[in-house]
Amino acid sequence: MPSDTATTEDFLTKTNGEGTRPFVSFHKPLIGQEEIDEVVDTLRSGWLTTGPKTQKFEKAFAQYVGSEFAVAVNSCTAGLHLALAATNVGPEHEVITTPYTFAATAEVVLYTGAKPVLVDIERDGFNIDVNKIERAITPKTRAIIPVHFAGQPCDMEAILDIARRHNLTVIEDAAHAVAAEYHGKKIGTISPLTVFSFYATKNLTTGEGGMVTTNDRALADRVRSLSLHGLSRDAWKRYSKAGSWYYEILHLGYKYNLTDIQSAIGLHQLAKIEKFLDDRRRLVELYDQSLAELPEVMLPPHGTNGRHAWHLYVVRLRTDKLRISRDEVITKLAEQGIGTSVHFIPLHLHPFYRTTFGWAPGDFPNALRTYESAISLPLYPQMEPHDVRDRVVATLKQVIHENRR
Ligand SMILES: *Cc1c(COP(=O)(O)O)cnc(C)c1O
């Protein structure tokens, strides 16, 4: 990776008594010269918003995952909202999802007026416990939104089977799962609708952005129309030579389209996604090997459902073996120049959801226990093996050694 992509964070240093070492930030986007040149080309082309580059990005993305259709949107949140709108989820409905996710997954359900219903995660994993889904189904249930946490595919066969038997639709939150596969099939080809995120920290980024994939032409057309004010098809062409000034509004729509400036970045990120994943997997292997000897650290599950996209590397601490809490471990790592994060603060712990739905911390005990012990360690393609071994793991080992029970 050329050094010209270094950020100010690289130059933030921490003194730890042995001199100064660069801060290992939790995340850095990897933007190459190709992305920069393509953005400049777009800016000079005179076509800035949704247009030819977005069309090209959609085609390339559909081809990559193997879906019939792909519709670019300005965020995964927007895409999830449109997926629910396109399948007519409304105020009379309930939608099942997991507490172990980002706010977006539940708030889009509320945008439609429907009610999110949470199902706890597996005891020793991060994904929805498929054995508990059926208990949560009522006559109002209309859809299930599984989340492939960290890029590890959920048990889609079980979820699709439940959906078939109860006549529910499945919308995958694949924000972490670009390049993930479920038993040889790419995520994005399995459910009626799948939604990806290209947010700044995600495996493939356009700064902000998202993609909805489907094999159903009617759903694709509806999502596309809803993403641009409910206008008739290909309305974006109305300012091109091929277009006409005339358009019709067919539904209540939204303003969720992706710009060509963002698609210009996405085209080149997509071309590198397999290499990015290779790099991530090498770092994961190194983490697994070098952390294996620590009984205080539980390694993330690799899963048995197919190819993990390794968006995140989340370890869980056995805090019963430590004299300090998870929060204190995070503080000590930061003091030593290691950036970490926590994924996620479960939905049912947030004040808004607690007061709106009366959810209590103990309602989803697996999500609560996992959250209280989880730390996401830095994982991104331009990390070097020594960043993993000599910085992150060495520092975590030192913090654990000093604070063992
Ligand atoms: C990032 C994220 C989203 C939202 O993605 P945006 O593109 O920022 O809207 C949704 N779900 C999960 C699980 C995420 O991590």
C-alpha cells in the first residue's frame, strides 16, 4: 500500500516509556489512485449524480454476486427501508430481527410503521438463534431481517424454511457481508432482497452508499422507483440525450439514489474486494494463532455456513479470569496506542428502544452477555503482520498478564 494514503492518525503517537510508536487505529479505508482518478473523471464528465457510472457499478456488482439485479442507494439504511417498502411492510406488521445489530436494522422497521420484534442471538455466536425465531412469529409477522454479523453468514436454509412455512419475506442485512458466501452461493443471491453497506468503515466503501440485490425484476423496479421519488423507470435519463422531460410519479417515493461520484469509488473498490478479503483472512489467521494461548480470550467463530467476509474481528474476554472489566481493557489498550471498538451495543439497551418497547437488559441474555465481553480489534487490509503480532496482540497480552486473577 502506498504511504500517500496515510492519515493524521498515523502520526498520533503514544509515549509508553520506551519511546513513541504510531497509533494503530481501529480502521482505515483503503483508497487507491484508481478510485481518485475515477472520481476526477466523474467530476470532469459533467454528470455528477446517478448516471452512467452508477449503472456500471450496479451491473458490475450484480455480476460479482451473481444476482439478476442490483440497485444502488445512498446507504444500507435507505436500502433496508426500500426493501421493506417494496414488500409492502406497514403499520399492521411485525418484523423479526436481532438485538445484536446497528440501529439501522430496527429503525427502518419503524419508518414503515411496523414493529421490530427481537430474537436473541446464539449462545456462543453473534448471529440470530434460528431455533428461537418461530416462537416470535405472530399473525402480524411479515418479514425477517437476519444480520450476517461481522460477515459470518447466518443459517439461511433454516431462516428461509421458516419464512416459507409462515409466508414471510426475508431481507438480509448484509452490511458486513460483501464477498461472504453461504454454502458456495454469494450473499446477495439467496433471499428475495439483500442489502449491502458501503459506509466508510465497511469492507467495500464509497464513503456512504449501499446496494440492494434481488433476482426479482418487479422488486428491483419497485426499489429503483422508490429510491428516486417514485418516478417512472430510468427517470435519471431525463437530462441526457436519450431522455425526455416527461416523467410520472407512481408511488410515494424517497430520495435515496447513489451519486456517480460515489459509484466511481465503488467500481474500483469492487474490483479489489477479493484481494481485500485475502488480506483480511491472513490477518485473521495471525490473530487466531497468536491469541490461541490466552485462556482469557475467546476467538471469534468462523462458522460452518460458508465463506466469512471478516468485516470485524471480535474477541470476547473471560472477565471472570480478570481483575479488570472489558471497558478498562479498552482504556488500557487505547493508552498503549491501540484503537478498538465494540460491536454492538444491543438495541434493547438503548434508551429509545427501552422506553418505546419496554425492553429490559435481561430480555435477550445472550446478546447482553456477548456485548459485555466483546472487543473488536483492528482489522483492515493495509495492516501489516507486525501490527497484529507486535502491537495489538502484544499489547493485549501485556494488559491481560498484568491483570490476571
Ligand atoms: C453499517 C450497518 C448498517 C447501516 O449501513 P449504512 O450504509 O451506514 O446505512 C446496517 N446494518 C449493520 C449491521 C451495519 O453494521
